[in-house]
Amino acid sequence: MAVGSKAIMFVIEPMVGVPDLVYLPDAESWKNYAPDWAKNRYSEIISYVKLIHWNRKLEWIISPTCSIPDYNENSDTAVPGSLESTTGGRQMENENLFKPRGVINHEQAHVIWEGLEKKFAQQAQGEVKLFVNDIIPNSVFAEISLPALKANPNIQLEFVNENE
């Protein structure tokens, strides 16, 4: 949700064959993590976001450990090393494949995004560290990216457990 130049970002886990997972904080976490302009607007903002007709099927997950970063909508919020941090990934993000009133349906948008994820993993080179504690079954990462990374002879794949 955006107000002026401020927005709140929610984490979405792209999935294969099932609705994408959207992680929302519970009311208590919201009080701890929400930016000042949104602190007293939990119900309003969550209700609003759920009413939007996104171009994807979604499952809403309430998580007490979910933090919500506040960001300026003009900033680059992509995680370094992610598909979204590449020129092609940013171009596809700018196509708004999953936003309301998309020019293609959500199945077509997923096919495009999953193809980009696979190509991204196939073209990776060098050392690839994956900071994962749990691999989510049916996620694009588990079903598309990880098999492509494992099959890529040009990388050294290392799994790192963040809790160790």
C-alpha cells in the first residue's frame, strides 16, 4: 500500500501450481515494525490489500515473525543477486505481470516468471550461497530455481543455515 511516496512491502513467495503465499504480520508485530504513518492503520491497510484484484491467486499467511519494511517507492528494493536485481528482472517487474488489470492472465504471468527464474539459475556462474532454513514445497525456488542450480555445472552451490 502506498501513501504519497511511502509504501509498505509484503513478502510474497511465488508458488508453482498453488496460490502464491503472502506473508502478513499479526497485529502485535505490526505495532513493532510498521512505519509511524501506518502504525494505527493495521486493519485498514490489510483489508485494503486483500480487496485488490491481483493478477495472481493468493493465500494470506499471518505470521508473528513477519516484519514489514517501509520504503520510498523510488528506491531499488531488489535483493542483491536476485532475478529482480538484474536488468531483465527489473524490466519484467516493470511490466506489472501480477498487478491488477494485467494484459495477460495469472497463469501466463507465472509461465513467464518461472521461465525467467530457470534461465537465471541456468546462467549463474561461480559460488552460489543459498541462505535457507526451510525450502517451501511447491515454491518457484524449490520447483524451478533449485533444480536448475543443481544441474548447472558452472556454479559451486553452498547451502548456509542462517541459524548456525
